Amino acid sequence: MMMNHLGYSIENPQDWKRFVLFWSEQQMLKEELIATDEVKARLVELRSQVFAGDLSRYYLQELLIAQKLDTSITENELKKFYDSNKEAFELQDYIVKALYVKVPKEAKELDKFKKYYLLKNDKDLAQLNSNAKLYADDYYFNDENWIYFSELTKDIPLKNYNIDNIVLNRTKTYISDNKYVYFLNIIDFNLKDETPPFDFFRDQLKEMILAERMNTLRDKNESEMIQEIKKKHEIKINI
């Protein structure tokens, strides 16, 4: 348990050695402080006990929240939360629906990629999919979901190109360097600083709603939790 918590793998013999060395050094330091300064050693022990209590409170809260948290979120709740918090979802970059293919220059059928990525007819996409599986180093196409343009093109050498023109003109182009040819087809876009599409932030909306519910539960139930725990444990204070 402690190994996992500290990031060591139980399956790895080298991690076992590292953990044993770490644990041994920790014990050595504790023993040395006891021998050197008993008052400071006692202070360390007392602080450890306080920290253990705070950590116990945290884990008990998390267990209680896990039991009580309602994780179901309706479509109406998502849209209502989105409409009430639109200013929190301002786009910092273009989002696009696009096709992207990264193909080594020496790949077979390279000329066919130059034809198929244009998607001029219904068969082009099927042909492109087949060739991409065989020859492409990277391939992306989703005409239903949005993606940040910068994320889509992070491997494309666009330093000397006008990004605004590429996006706003729904450009179909390919760019090459010493090793690769990068095919890009912008199908649709959403402007920076515009109100973003609701679906683009669907997953983020769910996370934010759940976080809000968790904070409400945490604030509401902490005192109740402490009172319930006190009922289960007899506390005697002798002054």
C-alpha cells in the first residue's frame, strides 16, 4: 500500500530495492533525531499525529461524498449550467472540424493521398482511410466533433503560414518538410472569442457540475460527519 502511494511498483524488483532504501533512510533519520534531540523528536511525533488526524478527516469526507454524490446529470442541467456560465468558456483558439494526415515522404501511394484528402467524392474518404492505415504516421478525421486547431496541427510546421487565412478560408492544403507531408482539410470552424458550441464543452460541463455538487456536500456534511463520529467514540477530557 505504501509503495503504491509513493509511486513504486510492487511488480518491479528495482522499485522494491528503492523503497527499502527509502524506508530504511527514513527510520535512520528518526532514530538519529531521537538520539540527538529528544524534544525535537517528540515534536515531530506530535506533528505527525496532527497531520494524521487532518488526513483522516479528508479521507472520511471523500468516502462520505462518494456515498452521497449524485452523478446523474440531465441534458437540461448541462444546458442550464452552460447558459449561466458562458463567460467561463471563451475560446482561446479556433476550433475546427477537419481532416489531417501525416505521411512519410517515402510512403507508397503518396500521390493518391494528394487526391483523396480533398474529399471531392463519396469514395475518397474510404480510400483515404484504407491508405492511412497502411502508410500514415498520424491520421485524424471527425466531422461531428470539434477540436482545437492548435491541438490538431501541433506537429505541422506552420511557423511561416498565416493561421487565420488557413482556418477562415477552410483551406485544403498540404505542407512538407524533410521527412513528412502533412495534409490538412478544414471542413468547418468556430471563431476565437465567439460563444463556443455547447457540445464542445460537454465533458467539461459534467466535471464542473460534479465539482460544484462535491463542494456543496463537503460544506454541508463536515459538521454532521464529526458529530456522527463523536457518537461512536467515547471522548474523556481530564483537565
